Amino acid sequence: MLYRYIVNILNDKCPECAEGSVFLTRFKMKEKCDVCDAYFIEKNGDNWFFLLFIDRAFFIFPVVVMLYFGLSMAYMLIGTLFSLLVFIYATPFRLGLSLSFDYYMRFNQRSN
Ligand SMILES: [Zn+2]
């Protein structure tokens, strides 16, 4: 189920019906599906937890790797700038992934 949500959303498809699109622009999600009216953002800030977690992983992991290999300051700076670019570039991916988790959690809560 979670896997299907992730695949759908990363392909810009509604996790519910797999027909409507999820993203309004590269950096903005729609509030609900045009086709089946499933809400992507149910309560404002609901998927912040996952977004924060994913963001941390994105940022901290490269820094830890760089520290581990004891790179010089110049390399650290380049590495940080690079991960920032990747970070911005991967925004739809980050949003989509956190939405997938959020959607999955909501679905599970309802069925319990
Ligand atoms: Zn839909």
C-alpha cells in the first residue's frame, strides 16, 4: 500500500485513483485530487513531521559522510553547496515522499 502511494505520487498521480495529478507546480501540491476529490493535505501541517525527518536525512547524511572521511573545509563547502542544490532539485521528491507516508498513516488510522 505504502509502496503504491509512493510510486503514484512520485509519478505525479493521485495515491487514491492514480488518475489525477498531485502537483500544481514543481514546488506546490494541490489540496485535493481533481478526479476523485481525495484530500492530499487534510490538516494543515500534517505532513510536516515526515518532511522534517526526510529533510534532516537529506542534509545530515552528506555532512556525516564528509566528516567521516575528514575532508578539508573547501571540500566541505563545495559538498554543502552541492547538497543544497540537490535539496532544492529534489523538492517534489521530498514533498511526494512525505505525502505518501502521511497518506499511508491516515489510511491506516481510518481502517483501525
Ligand atoms: Zn484521485
